[in-house]
Amino acid sequence: MFKSKQEGSLVYKCTVRLLDDSDVVECEFQAFHKGIYLLDYLCGELNIKEKDYFGLRYVDGSKQRHWLDLAKSLIKQSKDLDPILFSLRVKFYPADPFRLTGISRIMLYKQLKRDLRHGRLYCSFGEAAALGALIVQEELGDYNEKFHIGDYVSSLELALRQTENLEKKIMELHKKREAGQDSFLAIHDFLGIARTLETYGIEPHPVKDHRGSQLYVGINNSGISTFIAGKRSQHFRWNEVHKINFEGKMFIAHLSYTDASREPKKHTIGFKCPSGAACRYLWRCAIEQMLFFTLPNSENAAVVSGGGFFSWGTKFRYTGRTEREILTENINALREQKINGSSASKRKASSVPATPSSPQGELSQIRYSSLPRSTMSEPLGSCNVQMNRNHIYGAHPQDQSTCIIDSNGCIQMPILEPVCEESRLRSSNHDSVNYVSKPLSGFPYRELTEHSSAESGSGYDQSRKHKENMKQYTGYASRLCYPQANSNSSAGMTVPKNVDHSSNMHTNSINGVKTFRKFHLLHAFIPSVIFVAFAMAGTAVFIMESESDLFDQIRNSPEMICLRFQYYQPLKDFVLQKFGRKD
């Protein structure tokens, strides 16, 4: 829990691979750094402005991919990695790639080239040839008969299945392109073709449907899609996805949509992943993609919990900006540039030079933003409260800090000091003891009665309450100051005769009061949890064992199917084999 200075000052080294595997960046971080530190450092070194579209990926010991959580500690996420290796990748593919500017657009182009080379950007033969020709144009330039001889394309790795026919088609399209084209034009055409493909921004996750057929689930800016043999079979847009969850190895999506007759309908789909870690990774990717492209701002992002009752649950909260926030900030920046440009032109035309000492920005912001604020000081009304408290407890007003009113009518507070909660509690306890013990030393009860009656009223009720309080205070004081009879006899002390016997009667009545046990939330919570668990288990067993048609819809739900075949049926067979019949 507590770390030494030497352990806290350790410097860890990691390697980050860029989109070109040959490009590697060595980075250093410390134990207190979070994931956002490493991403900010890389984007600053590469001059990437739209850093929210990018992320860092790593692979754990079980060969499972993960995205680096920007809000969590770096060393905790990479403690099982040896060596610590990350990969900078495009995490969110924008629907319009031309929204990115500068280096960000070039990085997106390199990511799409990598997707085409590894087979993630699946496309037809003609589309692959067109994209390959644009890559050749960007890397080798215009076609030249003197330099581009023979199969010059075969030296480039363009596609996953790069056959001779594909290379011939690429060279043919490369020859037909007009000479003198800039490489940025080739990148522009490449992004224009890639954005129209169904597999644009798709990371394929291998899953199985309820029939056991192999397919792939992909998630991008438009929604959730399923692919069979590289072709999209189903597509669910984000406005149709109501909830995303997982249960064990089962990835579950709850849909709500309107059919052709414009009637609202609800549907639940489930896919079985190879492992529980792969299912959690798919669930988190889906949550992040949905929140990034649908939320208006990150402040509206709530904590999303996943997992069911019979699986390890997990919680996730989105950190960073959403796409709408990025676009809004870019639009505001363009407007400010236009305003500053017009104001600069007006300044040039004006004959009055601008003084360097003039403040920049609005005057109201300068007035109020520069004022110091203290969050640890007492409020203004504490002066009067302190004076009243001094009057009650018998303290001298010269010993306490007071408020001073100057000639202008302003209240001047004394030097503010931070308030310690322990000292305040200690002082309150000390005052309460003085409050009880002061009457024995001759403190006038009259002042206390007059002060309380001025606040709560006067009359017969007040005098009667005052007499009762006097008796209680006398009883409490006698119990505090004088020991009991047994202790007096043993110590050789005698009780004074002027002590009222009502105090002894009062103490005896207090000792005779029945003591109640304190209410503990844990004592009530544990039986409730056990009762709910047994009730749910009994209900689930009743539904699965019953043959009534009333529960058919519940039995066929993905959650119940997963519960039946992964937990209930193996447990039932074990119990029957151990204690029942032996088949």
C-alpha cells in the first residue's frame, strides 16, 4: 500500500511500434503514470492533433489483445508483459476520413494500408486492384518505363492474397494514371474508396451463432455487423442497439427496432466467443465504439457494468472526448481563426498601435479569474457564531479572532488558517465537557436559561423544562465528580452530605435502563443476499425443469441457454452421478 521513495522513483522502459513495424519509439514512464501519459507523449512527438482517434494496443501472456486503458495505471496493466511492448493503432475510424487533418490523415491511410495487407479490409478483386494501384502511385510515383520494368509490384506487400493476376491488374491501373499527380492526391483517392467498403474500420472477432456456425462480428462507427466468408450478413445500427452485455463466453446484444409495419419490436442476439477474455474484449470494444460515436459529450458517459450473476462482472467508464466534441472544438477553432484574421486586418488599417500592456480577453474574466479563493476557510457568518459560543462557554472575546469593519463598511477577516477536522472535534468534545462541569464551579444557570429562552420562547413550559434540566445536570455532575459508595469505602473517601439523593436515584434509573444492540447493516445484508440467491436458483431450476409452454420464451433466451449448458447441466450430471443413479 505504501511505497518507498526508491520504488516510487523507478523509471520503466517500454517499446512502442508505429504503423510501420520498422518504426519503433522507446519511451520511459514511472509507476504513477497512467495510460493517457504515454498516448499524449507519442501524439506530441508525432504531431498528431486528433489524438482521440488513436489508441495503444498490447497482447497479454494468453495471446489476448487489449486496448490500453487511459485512466488506469501503466505499470498495473503491463505488469505481466516482458518486454513491455505497445502498438500505436487507429482505434476509432471516422465515418468521414477527410475530417482528419495533417499527420492524423496520413496515419489513418497507413492504418488502412495495414488492414488491406493483413486481410481486415476485405474487398473484391477490382477494389483490391484499385487500392493497390493507389498505394504504388503514392510510394513509387508516376509510371516510368525506364525504372518500372518487369514485375516491379511484386517487391511491395499490398494485399493478403497477392496473386499474379492481382499484380498485373495493379500495374495496368498504375500505367493508366495521369502523370504529375501528387502523392496526397493518391492518398485522397485511397481514403475515398476505403470508406465505402463494408469492412471499413472493422476488427473481426471470431464467434459462433446458436447453430454452431463460424462467423465474425465487426464493430465500427455505424454499428454491429456479422460477416460470413467476408460478406456482411447482418447489420444493426447504433440507434437499434438498446443494451450490450455478456455472460461467460456469450456476447449478448438487446435490440429494439421497428419492422416494415412500423411496429416496435424487441429482439435479443447472442454469439459464443472462444473464451471469456475474448468475450470481455469484444464487449468493451462495442461499448467504446458506441459511446464514442453516439454520445454528445463525455460528461454524459455513465459507468457501464457488464457480466451476469454467474460470471465475473466488470465495470467500464469512458474517458476522453467523443467525436461530437472533437468536431465542435474544430468548428469553434475555425471561427476564432476567422475572427482573429478579420481583427488583425482591422488593426493593420488602424493608425493607433496596440499597446503591449493591454490585457487580452474579456475584462470581466480578467477581474474575476484573478481573485484568489480559499476553500478551507470558515464562512463569514462564523464570527457571530464564535462570539455567541464564547459567551456561552465563558471564554473571553479577546482570546478569539474577531471581525473588523473598516471605514468603507467592508468586513476584514483575520488571517485564514486551514481547518483540521480532528482539532475541531477535539475542541467540541472539550467544550462539551466544560459545558457539563462548569455549573459545579458556580457558573450561573440564569445566563444559560436566558440565552436559550430568547431563541425558543418563554413561559411556564420553559421554566418546567429548565427545572428538569437542572435535575439532570445535577445528576450527571454528581456522577462525574463523586465516585460510588463501594469505591469510596475502599479508598478511604467519604461522600459529602450535601449531595442530593435525587442524583443517586437518577443514576440508578439510568443503570436500570435496558440497553439495545446497535443495528448493523452487515447482519441484515448477508441473510438477504443468501435468501435472494436461493430464490433465484430455485426459480431458475423450476423454469428449466418445467415443461410448461408459459416459460418457452424464457428458456430460449441466450442467457438461460448459456446458464443451462455451461453451469446447470454439468452440475446436475455430477450430482446424479455422485448421489443418484449411475448411468
